[in-house]
Amino acid sequence: MTMDEELLVHYRLRLQPGERADDKARGIALEQTAELPARCVPETLLATHVGQVRSLEPVSDGTFTASIAYAPELAGGETTQLLNLLFGNISMKAGIRITGIDWPASLLEHFRGPAFGIDGLRQLTGVTEKRPLTCTALKPVGADAGELAALTRAFARGGVDIIKDDHGLADQPSAPYLERLQACQQAVTAANRENGCNSLYFPNATAGPADLADRLAAARDAGCAGVLLSPWLSGMDSLRLARDRYGLAVLAHPAMTGSYFADGHGLDPAVMLGDLFRVAGADAVIYPNAGGRFGFSQATCESINHALRRPLGALRGAMPAPGGGMDVRRAAHWIECYGPDTMVLIGGSLYADGDLTAATRALLTTLGR
Amino acid sequence: MTMDEELLVHYRLRLQPGERADDKARGIALEQTAELPARCVPETLLATHVGQVRSLEPVSDGTFTASIAYAPELAGGETTQLLNLLFGNISMKAGIRITGIDWPASLLEHFRGPAFGIDGLRQLTGVTEKRPLTCTALKPVGADAGELAALTRAFARGGVDIIKDDHGLADQPSAPYLERLQACQQAVTAANRENGCNSLYFPNATAGPADLADRLAAARDAGCAGVLLSPWLSGMDSLRLARDRYGLAVLAHPAMTGSYFADGHGLDPAVMLGDLFRVAGADAVIYPNAGGRFGFSQATCESINHALRRPLGALRGAMPAPGGGMDVRRAAHWIECYGPDTMVLIGGSLYADGDLTAATRALLTTLGR
């Protein structure tokens, strides 16, 4: 392997009782590839198909940084195996955290990232001036399709850019997917026509492999420009399917990913929600903003933003969508911190106001429209 | 909601600084359903579509047990939304662990669990006497299809019951899925014919939604009785697809699940690898055995075994498949602990021997065949 053909993964290792740093690093390289002791691996494969420890440095007592290089072909051209290579078996071991990835050109060219990205979402929403995008969520589960359509209309009249299903709206009997899709898409189209606005409705198409394609096709056929997907429920490759087969923009939701963000274990949020979601095809990525109902620090949020927007081969930048309890009154503050290439996701704070249209208009005013 | 219509989820809560137990429990009930403050939820939906805290008991200072009931229809009839309901957003909160689930009959009848289960796997493998099943893995990645077929032949001659792909064998150029599938299935068929044995080959069909159906169809068409799937990579509903559309038995692998098993956070391994994998359709479930390369205790392994085999509506019992560094010399010991309705998964320890056929025969002898 030469350097530009390597997938170089950076880890922080915390030694467990009885562990040695070099054994731990070498153990990861074997566990994630050959899954055999080195003496059982044919000599030729040891050099080509087993991870190579490139560096190992002490940070503090019992803590090390390590970098391991893998042949890109080990990812097999699919994100299922990419994730397995990165963290499949070692998810079951203690004291291993992925802190960064240096992507080889071949994998970036293969996975391709967002089809729309920041610029494409601005074109879809018609927001070409340099203001943040706005997004809100239809809820709660239990409301019927007509009620959700009425909410859609109210938000669209307020001028919000994207109206997404709450990620807990799936195919429940209270508002089955197809019925909700039709009702809400008709509502947003009608409101746009009446008000000269350009809101988009993104239904939650998250589903298993038996149903996913039908839901994506239905969204496209109904005229939706994009969908909401929770990659950790429907599989990371669901993003590619939406992008490649249906031409849909993808807003990705972090449901179920939180367990990887523990201190000293897992994947850095900027690796998971930044690099991986973007590489897999997310045009925008929702994450729990600092100061909301969840525990990310502002520094973590900024590292996700950076991972989504930074130069990365020929990949388009993806738009950060901080949410999870963001207050209308703090929205402008967060945009000052995060910059205008951000999608402000506000749900509860608009619902709390009571008048959704007025609350949405007020939000847009604070954001400079 | 009446009691027999409830999905009752049991949690262990560790209070974080500034948290109150009743707020934390009520917060989970809202977060996982309405995702709105209670005052923003219509009165009628509060009673029907928001989780209801049924109990909250202190365990020790700052630790509580809580039980919350959810309407089964919130799961929307699909495991993607079931997982989201159980742990989607709260995966991003600290100090919440799911310790058990009381399943309503309606969900068990809907999801249906294993099509084969313990008895069905015994029929498929022809092991109707009360001995444990044996399983091994083809590895390492990098070997070509011919080399993997030669390993298959050697293992089959030894009489192992199931020969599965290593879960790191996906569709890499070294041994592309279709080529490997044909070569290994032909090898096992030929060896069975020559030796009068009845080994089965289970290819790793794990893939994203664009490819999964093709891989399952190819496995069925090649004559495989089952497949290996990593539900946390291909999505939990991939098990149902293999079961319902292709009639394949499913051996489920725990890749990527380890991050949910941290102390004080996530899902108990018996809930994830026991209840959830079984309910979703796994006939056998691989987990990292105590004393191997991973960190499960024997008590944890026994709790997974119990969850897989215990009476659960009309669901078939699923077979535990402890692996992850199990030694041939300890196999009989583990079967004494776990009982004969267990599938012993041994890879490295057979490879270390050098003569795969002889090592496999020796394993079977220690297990009483």
C-alpha cells in the first residue's frame, strides 16, 4: 500500500487493565480485518489485507493516539462494510475511540457524498442570498394526516424553508406514510402558490429494506425534493439509494447514534455525523445543538460543522442542521457562532408560541429575512 | 391503553447533575413519542400516544428503575421505528439504560421472530439428537474464492454443521460475493456428497438496501439454507426480508452493537442481542463469549441465552452462538454451562491447529459426537 491508497484511521486508546499499547493497536488492525491471530494469516495477506499500525504515541498515563492504515478495497465499495471495517468488532471492546479519518481519493470518488449539499439546498429552497436556511418538524405522532397537513400549511405560510416529518412519524395507523405524504405535499404546494413562498416538505422515508424503495419512490412521485432518513435505523446505504435511484435530497437524522459518543469509546461525533454521514450522501445533517435537550458542547457542534463543510476531495459540503431544543430567541446567536451556511432546525419553540405562522415569521425576521 | 396492549419498557436511570427522577422518566416518555413539551401536546394524544410512566423506584443514591408503557402502534409495525421508539433520541442522553421489555401479544404476532429457531436449525443441519451445533467462519479477508472454497471443503469434511463467511467478507475484489457464494456452496455440496455429512454454508449477505435483495436471492438460488446478516449494518428489518421473501435461516452477527452495552447507558445485551434480534427474526445469534477477546461476563452470556430461548408468545426459541475467541479445549466446558441448545462458534482456534479437518473432528468429539 502506498500513502495515497490508504484509509488512515486515527484512534484514541485507553489501556484497560493488563493491556499494552502496541498489542492493543496491533489487535485492532487484526480484529478489523483478518480476525485471526497474525500467525494464522498467510504472509502475503498480512502485507496487503491487514491494517498497518502507522503511529502510536503516548498522550498521558494509559492513553495513546494510534493511526492505522487500511487498504481502501477492504471497505468493499459499500458503507455497510466500511462501518464494519471502522468499528464493527471493536465496538465490543473497551477504550477505543475513532477521532479522525484521512480519506483516500478512491473512496471519496466512489461514495461521492452529497448530490446537492449546501449550494444545492440553497437552489432547491431558492435561498441564494447568504442567510441560514430554516427547518421545522411536523409533530406529534398521533396527529392524523389532515392535522399534519394543517401544520404544514401554517409553517409554509410563515415562510420556513423546509418542513420535515418528525423522525418518529413512520407508518403508524394515525397517519400512514402514503396518506401523510400526499396530504402534506399538497398542503405545502397550495401554500406556496397562495403566498408566493417556496417551502419544501421532506417526509420521513426511514424504513427497512423491504419498504424503503417504495417510500422513496412515493416521495419522488409526489413531487418532494427530498426526504428525512435516519441512517442508523435504515442503514447508512439508504442515503445512497435516495440519492442515486430517486434523485432526492437527504436530510439525515442522528437517531440511535448517541451511544457511540461516550467519552473514551466509540466515534467522535464529527467523524460519525460529520465525515461518515456526508461521505455516505447526506446533504444536511441534524445534530443536537449545544444548550438544548442533549449534551453536545459548542466545541463538538463546531467540529461537526467543520467536518460537514471542510474541503474533502471533490465532495460537496453538507449543511449542518443544529436542533434538539433550539429556542427561537437564541437562533440568531447560534448563526453568529456557526455562520450562515447552517440550517436552523426549530420545532418545540415554534409550537410553544401557539401561532405557528406568526412564530415562523418572527424566526425568519430574527435571522435577517 | 389496557395492560395487555402495552409495550412496557424497563429502564435503569442514573441521574445527571441537576436532574430529578420523575422529570427524567417523564422526559423519556415525551422525548420518545411526541418530542414536544407536554403543554404543546393535544390533550387527547397525551393519553394515547405519549409514553406513560408506570413505576419509578429508587435503587441507590441517584439511581432509579423506571417502567414506561407505550402504545404498540407507536412502533408502526416495523423494526426501524421500534428501535427509534425504544432508544432513538435518548441514545443521545446520559444515564439511561433499557434493562428489559414486556412485549404485547400484538407486536410478537406481528414481528413473528425466527422462522426456524432452535428446532428448525436442528432439522436443517440434521442434528436432531441433543448435542450442540457447531459453526465456523471462513477467513481471512483477502483470500480468493478458490481459497475460501478449499477451507469450506476442509471444514465440511471435518463435519462442522454450519460454515459461515466471516462477517468481514462482503463484496471485496479479492472474493466478490457472487463468486465466493458459488465456489463455497459448490464446495460444501461436493464435500457433503463425498463424506455423507450435512454441512451448510451461510454466506454473509449483509448489504445496504440497494443490494440486499439481490444477495439474498442469489444465496437462495445457489441452494443455501441460510445467511449471515449483521443487523446493525444492514438494518434490523433485513432479517425479516431474508425470512419472509427468501425463506432463508438467519444467523445474526453483533457487529457495531457493542457501544450500546456501556455500563449505565444503552441497552442490556440480553435486550439487544436476545429480545430484539430474536423478535426481528434471527434463528441464531452470535455474541462474544465470556473468556474470549471481548468483555462479556458469563452472567451476561447466560442472560442472552435466556432471552433467546425463553417462552415469548408463540415465538420460536433462537439459538445462542457464543464465539469471539472460543478455544476448542474449552468448548465442552461452555456447553456444560450453556446447555446443548447452543451453537459453538469457533474460528481462530481451528485455524491455529493447521489441519482444519482434523481440528474440526476433534472439536466434534469433545462435544459428544
